[in-house]
Amino acid sequence: MRREDIVKQLQLRLLTLDDLDEFNKLLRYAFQVTNDDLLKTGWNNEEIKQAKTPILKKAQVLGYFQGVNLVSQIALYPMQMNVYGKIFKMCGITGVATYPEYSSLGLMKNLMKEALVKMRENAQSISCLYPYSIPYYRSRGWEIISDKMTFKLKDNQLPKTIPTHGIIKRVKANDKDLIELHNIFARQTHGCLVRDELAWDEYWRWDVEDEMIAIYYNEAGEPRGYVVYLLENDVFFIKEMIYLDTEANMGLWNYIKAHNSMFDELRGANYSNETLSFLLDDGSIKETIMPYIMARIVDVELFFKQYPFDFATKKASISFEISDSLLEWNNKTFNLKFEKDQVIFDSKKSKNKIKLDIQTLSTMFLGYKRPLYLKKIGRLQADKKSIDLLEEILPEGKAYFSDYF
């Protein structure tokens, strides 16, 4: 049978709760999740089914079916993300999976196009995902926007601290102070996910039961920082540590040091895009940097309308000639004028011209790479005056993104 005939037999539709078994079956096959894996993280078959039920209630899952059998799928999470102090509606993509016998039919390309159409309808001007293959998602318009930095140091290399006057409390995952603390942090941190119930569920989904959470409270009783950690086999592992001020940072490190007799080594993950070694007296530690999250601008016009440009230049104009092979509504030139703290779309092209693809636009506007660097490596075309203007109107700062879904 020809490929075209097979595709014609398939039905494309949104999944419902009645498709839960098919949804779980494809996920476990594609991502090779075994019963042993589930048991190691404290799950059983019935629990994982129940855990995935909210996804089909709160998210959209698109899939191709052959009869009653699901053969390819993509899950769309409604989320929010801080972009330089402004909260954007964002779509998180996950659960991208196809059975291998259907992998050469172009189903996922069709699903992604349909997913991007739905995002545009939902006014989600940006989309993020954790890539299983960077080249694959680059070919679909996504680009790297943040790194995950991991570190390893000995117990005698911990940062120097000063005494603090607050207290530490260990709390549960659903603690209201933990949730509120992250909300405050997220709304003042570029790139950070604003976690709703679905995002928190994903944050904890595969964690082992022994993982702990400690919150630092200042003298006024206000929660100012937290650390999520695990103590196991003489290793103190930091999953995430956030703080709103230096006092909370010191207080959390003092708390970690209080466990000194219980570990020989400290390992952790850092999403701030700043190395830990500079803060240590003995900075000869092992740190690794890996690309972590990719993003794609879904609707360029809406994104430009929402974006917090820096209006240091009182009056200017710039044209973006964008290539987007997947989305025709982005594949054109956008002429912007900046007047009185407003972005105006103009029919007339500017003398300041930037030519680039959707991937480069996404990584540049989210701060992962600056315009001058992208020009040097050939990712965009522009003259010096246009680059200087672009450097002036784009905010600075790399994205903090610690979530996984």
C-alpha cells in the first residue's frame, strides 16, 4: 500500500479521556518507560494513568488514529512565561511520539502545523519544548533559548556564607508559601515559567519520594527562598534553588552546610546562566553546560505587539525580513516604527533592515544570543547601523527556565 493511501485511512482529532489508555501506551512505547522504571520512582501502572488524566482535561492532545488505535500524537500545554517582565501566553509542547511503523508518513510534520495553528487561535505567541533532537526541532522553527548548568564540588568547597537571622522550614510539595514564593520569583525573572497546577504536577511528576523542600523565612516571617534537594549515597543533590535576596541565598547555603556530616559531595543544577565557580574561594570544580529549552515564535505580529522593547531611542524604524518555511503568516517582512512608547506596523520599509529566519528571531528576542554575535556567525544579515539600533532596543538578560514537561 502506498504511503498516501495509508495517510488517507487515518483520522486526525483531539484526544478525550476515553483515549487515555492509548495515550499512555504510545508514551510508554516511544519513551521506553518500563514497569521497573515506574517502580523505581514510586509509581505503578494505575497511578501513572491517574496522573496523566489531568493532562487530557487541561491540555490539548492532537493525534492520528487508525480505527481506535492511536499512532501519532503531540500534547499542547497552556502555560505562561515571563519575557523581560511581561507575562506571555505560551504553549508547552510534550508527548511528541509516533509508532515506528508510521514514522515515514509525515504525520508529525502535519501534527506540528496543526498544533501551531491552534496556538495562534489561542493567542499563544510563543511555544517552548524540551528537545529530544535539536536538529529535528530546528528544522521546524524552534531554537535554543536557555542552558542547564550542572556542577559538582567537594564538601570543603562550599561557598562562604554569613550568619542570617531567619529560619528554615521543610515543607510539602503543595505548600502555599512555596507556590507563592515561586510566583513572585517567576514574575520578576526573565524566561521563568509561571507555574499553574498543571506545571507544578509536571515539575514533580518523576521525582522520588525522598526528595525534600526547604524554605527560608526572614525575621518578618516572609518566605524568601527555597531549595529542592535529595540526600542519597553521601551526595547532596540540589534540584533547584531560588532566592529573592542575598539573605535568603546565605540562609539556604547555611542550611546546606548544616548537613555537612551527611555528604562528601554536592551536585546540582543551575539555570541562571551564571557559573557557580566564580562565587567560590576554590573555584576548581566541574561544571557542565548543556542546551536545555528551545522556543519558537508562533505569531510574529502578535509577539511584536506584546514585546517589551527598550524605547531609549525616541523615534526609529526597523524592518524584519523573516523566513519561516512552516508558517506562511510569519514568512514575510514586518516594518516597525517606534513612536511615543508604541510599536506601529507600517507599510513602508525602513532603511534599517534585518534579514533572518524564525529560529534566529526567537533566540535573539529571548536573549540567548545578541544581534552582533548572530551577525558575526552569519545567522542574520544587516548593516552596522541596523545592528546598533537592534542592540539598543532589545532588553538584556538570558532566560531562566528550570521546568521540564
